[in-house]
Amino acid sequence: MAEQNNEQGGYTPASFEKRAAAWMGIVYVLMTSFVITFAIYTGGRELPGTFPLFLAPVSVTLAVVLIRRMKLGACPGGIAGGVLGLILCAAGVGLGLALGLPALLAALGV
């Protein structure tokens, strides 16, 4: 008879940062799937100028992680570093949307 293992391997959930990165990965997969599907169903048309849109998910994810770390008091650079990081994240989202959305709307013919 097989010997039973008395050690119980406990479940350790992923950290908040890993879960946030996983959600960001899901968004990137959806965005990439849209680009590929668009090319397939439009006879090979591309979406030129829409690459800056890929800056938005990483900026939002970083902002969420920074806000959580600031709340827990574990932000690198303290509050000043967190605020600077949030300003840079907002700039990343703004720049990505400002450069990518007009190109996307033009490519979609809207």
C-alpha cells in the first residue's frame, strides 16, 4: 500500500501584482486578437498608427499597483515617488489614447 504523505501542500494565492499583470495580459490578448481579426475580415487591411494604444493597459496596471502600494505604505520612493509614478501613468494613458484613437477611428472609417 502506498505511503500517505502527511505534508499538506497549502494553496498560496498569487500576489496582487501578479494578478494585475495577468489582467493586463488578458487585455493585450484581446487587443491583439482584434487586430488580427480586423486584418482577416477586411482583406488584409492594417491598422496603421494604432500601436500607441498598447501603452494604455500597462499604464493603467502600473497605476493600480502604485495606488495599492501607496495605500499599504510600501511604495518605492514613498508618497512622492508614488505621485510621480501616477503622473507618469496618466501621461502614458493620455499619450497612448491621443495618438492611437484618432488613427483607430480613421482606420475603422468612423
